[in-house]
Amino acid sequence: MGKIKTWVLLVIPILVLLLIGNVVVAKVADNSSLKSPNSLNKAMTIDHKLIDVNQIAAWMSNDGILCSDPVTGQSGLYYPKGAPSDHAIIYTAGLWLVGKINGEIRSAAADYATEFQPGMILANGAPDDPSDPKYKIFKFTKENWDSPEMAADRAEAIAQGMEDKMYGDQMLYTVYNDFADHSGVWTLSPIGLEVHQTTFGFNQTGAMGNTIFIKYTFINKGSSPIEDAYVAQFFDPDNGGSSDDAVGCDTTLGIGYVYNMDGFDDVYGTAVPSFGCDFFQGPVVPSPGDTAYLPGQDPIPDYKVLPMTSFGPYINGGPSGMTDPSLQSAQGAQMAYWFCSGLKGDGTAWQDPTKGNAVTNWPFYGDPVAGTGWIQSITWHGDDMRMSLASGPFNLEVGVPYSVVVGY
């Protein structure tokens, strides 16, 4: 399995975080035609804030779009913080949740556009007003967490579902739902998904100074379970210049990463960083005979914590099966579902050319430093790459919170 070695300047540490998932409780109903009567075309109040506690500075928004500069529309995860603004690694990123209701694929996703809008879903199943300014991004620091001037923000964020707990030295919190107009992404009816996003980091040197974390807690507030679901983190990495990037995965560590294929970048020169995303914790799912271990909880018999279960690389303008999921089309949701389930974007299997075309869920799992195993250069040159890291399948039951944790 490929390992990111010392040439990776942006290190992703392997940690056990005190963050928890939840065990499911089943409910059955029907939300196959779920729509909001009053929200799909309502104006939104979009808020943006930087997490900038360490060497990474990254834009977050309250509509699920990550790492996109709200002023320029260009890359919005900068490394190192304080360098010129073209020293950036991620053009955009977001959460995907894809699954099935009555056998039909449904989605709640942030891609180049978003199916999310600010705010919670009310007890009657309708979304709250996405233009309400209370649904902002809350930003706390370790120093101001208990201060009187932050008391109102802290109380409001807790009312919106935030844990009453400070993670790291700086923490951002926001809540959003998928009742936005889906026509800009994959055009399908909303699921009724509410997402609580907590982003945090540490003001430290070393590996922790090059890392931020995101905890997503999502709740199906529709009326039927989402079956055979996958949760994924999508990225369009532009590692400085975008035309010579390569991506890969480490199957033992649960990491997807991007690096410069030729060792020289038009922006970073020869000191080119690499970026990785670690899928620390996937959903908790039934698994007879196994035991799920979560920090701060008793062992959960007959359950397990899913890791990263597939890696999906694809390319701007790439060949069949390796292109972007189509936007403004339901076919895009099908393509995303195939990527998340370990297939190519056209539904065919990945085949490892270094192992006699054996079928695999893990394209580009090899070691780019040693040049061993299946690496991107065997299949495709350096290019404008994208990638998704997925965990599943699982059933997203109604009313039950599920948590996943990723580290950048």
C-alpha cells in the first residue's frame, strides 16, 4: 500500500479523536417525493469565515461549500498561511451524501454548486428561513470560549445544535440543510438532511500545525430511511498550478492525497506541498460479531465503525469513467454514487494494470515515492485532478444523528 513519505510537506497526522458516532434506530416511512413548500427558491444569507489558527487558512461557508475564496471565486485553502494568495491547494470541496429511497438515487451534496442552504429543519419537517442572519458561521477561540462577549453567540450556536464543548484552539460551527434548489447540482428532490459542521484546529508547531479537522453530524429529518447510503468528502485540488497534479490513496491509513507529478510547480517551484485527507471515522453500522469502539463510550457489540471504503479519482475533461459527475443533471448523482461505491463514474470496475487488471476499489493505491504499485502516472499524466473519499454503504435512518470525522 502506498505511503506518503517525508517529501510530503503538509503532514496528515494519524490521531484518535474524542469524537463520537451514533448507533441507529430504525423507522420506516416514505419521503420519495419530499419537497419544501416554501424554501427552494428563497433568498439565503451566506456567511463565510476563515479557519486560520495555524499554518493552514481555509474558507468555510454556511451552505456547505468549503475551501473556496468568497471574493475571488478561486482556491480558498492557503498554505502556508500568510504566503501570497496564489499559494493555495484546494479550489473547492464539500460533503456528499448519496443513497436510495425506494430504489431511486437521491443526493445532498456540495460540489461546484450546492444543494445545501443555511439553517435547521423545523419539527414540522420544513426548513427554517435560510435568510435568517442567526444561521451564520460561529467562530470561537480557546481564549474567548468562556468570555461574556461570546456568551450570546455560544448560546445561539448551542440552540442550533452545537456541542457545548470547545474543540482545539479555534473552532467554527454552522448548520445547514439540503432544502436548497438542487437544479444547479444533480436536480433531484431534497432528502431532508440537516448537517452540523464543526471545524477546528490547533495553534501548534509540527504536524498539528499543518492540520484542520471537520466533524460532520448529519440527521435524516425526512420521512423514510436512505438505504445503501454513502458519505463522501469531495475535493477539487489545485496544488498551486492545477495542470500537473496527481492523486492517490493509502488504503491502510484511510487517506486520499494530491501531489505534484513532476516535482516542479508554476506557483510553489520545487518546494511543492502535498495535501491529504484522512477519513478518521465513518458511520457506525450493524455488523454481527464485531464491536464498535468509540472514545468516551462503552464498546458497542455487533456494530463497527466504517473506515474509508473507496477512493474515486477523476479528471477535468478526462476519459469515460474518469470525468466530473455531470452538473444540472440527475445522471451526475448516479455517477457520484458509482464513484462512492468503488466503481468508475460510468459504472464499470476499476482494474489494476499492475495486477493483471484485477478488479479493485482502490485506484492509484501505489507508492509514488518508490514508484511501486498502481500510481497515476501509469494510467494518466499530471492534470487537473479531482478526488472523493467515501464510506459506506449504510442505512441513514430517520431522526438518528450520524457522525463522521475527517482531517486535512
